[in-house]
Amino acid sequence: MSRQNAMRQLNEVLAREGFETFHEDDRHCYVRHLGTNTVTVLQANPHPPLTAAEVKRRHELATYLDIPGPA
């Protein structure tokens, strides 16, 4: 299925609730409310990446609890 076809099908469903999707030049997909013309915005991840010490601590805890960690 092409991206354009997928977008068309998604918009058919979202239009029932007053929304539409579209792509901008930044190649991201956005959702717009048709009634208010409000557009979603990308939010920064509120969770910073783990530090080396935090990764080590997580690994030690997983080992202690015998939990398989990420590969």
C-alpha cells in the first residue's frame, strides 16, 4: 500500500471525528482538527536517555532479579 493510499484511508476514518492527517516538508505526519484548525505538534521526549551509570544499575538490578534484559 502506498503512503498516499494509506493517508487517504486514514483520513476517511478521521474525518468522521473532524480530523485529517497531512505531511509537511519535514516529512512528519501531523493531525489537524478541521473545526478549530489546531495542529498537533511534536513534543520533546520528557524522559532523557539513561546515563551510563543508570544503564549499569538497571543491568545489575535485572541480573539480581533474574530478568532478561534488552539485547
